[in-house]
Amino acid sequence: MAVELTIKLYRESETTENEDDSGLFCAQLTNDDSIIAGHGEDPYEALHDLVNELQFQHEYFRPD
């Protein structure tokens, strides 16, 4: 069984006026039914948090 994931990694801006504000990073996995996200002070921490969320919601990847 193979699972294909598309992850969007972006910086959350604290204000909408300046996109370079020092907001948190977000790693987001979206499918038709839900959004799973991880957050962190840098991209690696956000990805690590996303992996932890995926482990917590492991039934998401179980075959039907």
C-alpha cells in the first residue's frame, strides 16, 4: 500500500499588512475530509509537530 501526501508549509503572518512578520510556521496536510496541521517556530518544528499529529490520528491511513 502506498500513501501519497502533499504538505503545504508556510509562515503564518501575525498581521496581514507585512508577510515577513515573525509568525509561526505551519505544515498542513489537506484532504477532502479534513485538515491536519502542525505548528512551530521554524519549518522543521512545524513538520515534526505535523508528524506527531499524524501518529495521533493514525487511523487516517488505515485501509478501509
